[in-house]
Amino acid sequence: MTARTLVRDLLLQADRLDPEAVADRGLVTLLPGEEVTIGVRGWKTPDADTARSALYCVEPTR
């Protein structure tokens, strides 16, 4: 993932992908232009749409 804006506390909730899945990192904060790759072990049927549905971050306050 490459951030277009500030992304605070990005988290991939691996257990939403598969009960046995484990992500290789926890909370990540990204500045615009920074990127991160989060590895997942134990996910039997990987696909991008499911991964997107398991990504969460702190939404900016207004």
C-alpha cells in the first residue's frame, strides 16, 4: 500500500481473512508517499478484495 495522505494506525486484521492467519506487523503510520507491505501467513485463499476489507485505520478528525 502507498499512502496518498497521512494514514494513522493502519492495521490489517488478519483474523478477518482466516481464523489461522497472522500478519507480520501491527499498527503502521504512513506519511504521504510512504509504502508498506504487510505479509500474512496462514491465509488459505488470498485475494486483494478480501485484504482491503480487513484493512482499518484511524480516520482524520475534522
